[in-house]
Amino acid sequence: MDKKNALRAGALAAGTTLMMLLMSSPALALIPDDGDDPGPGLSVIDTLGLFVVAPLVLFAVITGLVMVLDRSTDREPKAKARV
């Protein structure tokens, strides 16, 4: 019985996704709109630096600050109370 429900849910999700893809219109990114003033494109190195390296560095800085500025002294796991 579970397999039938899972199959039905999967078919519904796949059908909904397919219909949304077919019904959506193209982005028309190749036709510029009035007033568009695109800047220069990013190189591969710029793109990787902006979208991969910068978030990793930001994550490392925040993690380091949290670890350095953490003033809690209780680091041992608490024993469970016996009942």
C-alpha cells in the first residue's frame, strides 16, 4: 500500500513539474529591454571568487569569531539523570 501512495505522489510531483516547465515562457534574455545598460561580464576566476571563495571565507571568519568569543566554560556533556 505504501508503494502505491509513493508512486502516486511521485507521479503527481513529476507531472506538476513538467507542466510548469512547459507552461512557463522563455526568459527572452537575448532581447534587451529599453534602458538596459549591462556592465562588463565576469570572468571564470571572478565568478568563482565571488560565488565560491567569498562565502567560504565569510563562513570561516564567522566561525572563527564565534569560537574565539565564546565564553562558555561548560564543555562536558551533561550526564542524564537516573530515575
